[in-house]
Amino acid sequence: MINDDQQKILEIYKQIDNAMVKKDTETLDTILDNNYVLVHMTGYQQSKEEWLEQIESEEMKYFKTMPQKTTITIDGNTAILICKTKIDARIYGFRNTWSMKIEMHFEKRGDNWYPVNGSASSSN
């Protein structure tokens, strides 16, 4: 059973996944914190602005996300979502379906949760 805050965080994560696939960078820009940083499997730390530009240009093209298992841990006004997922994407010209572990950190401001950073690593 998940509580209201966990449900809100899960909905935000689903919105991010859907926006990635739809190439809806306006929604991503609205949802993600202005200082959002995404750490890729390679260790590269990418700003929100650069990531959204690469989605727009289709350097990073997401076809489908397939979440397998998601856990959300809340500690006061911070939360961590961990999602084991498969992502069908073309990254810098190479298409594959990757098994990934996504870790996204959230901060609560008022009644709302905001993703402040995320990381992607390979998962088996």
C-alpha cells in the first residue's frame, strides 16, 4: 500500500517517462527542477537544458519505457525513487533496449514534489 506522497511521486515519474517518449520537452521543463542534473551510465553529468536539447534534436530518442519494479522511500521533505526499467531508445545513433536502474531524488516544497536530480545505471 502506498501513501499519498508516494502516489504523487509515482505520478510525476510516469509523466516524465511519457514526456520522454512523446518528445514533450515543455512538460519535462515544467516538471524538473531548474537545477536538475541527470547522471548517465557513462558518469556524464548533464544539465536539464542540455538533456532537453538532445531530446529535441533526437540525439536521445526514447521509443518506450517499461518499468519493472519501483520503490519510493520518503524521509521528511526528501524522497528517493528507484525504478528498475527497460528503455528502448536511440542514443547518439545507437538503438537498443537497455535494462536500467533509475534513481531519482525529489524535494518537497509545500504540497508538491520536485525531481532535483537523477541517475541511470545498468541493471541486470
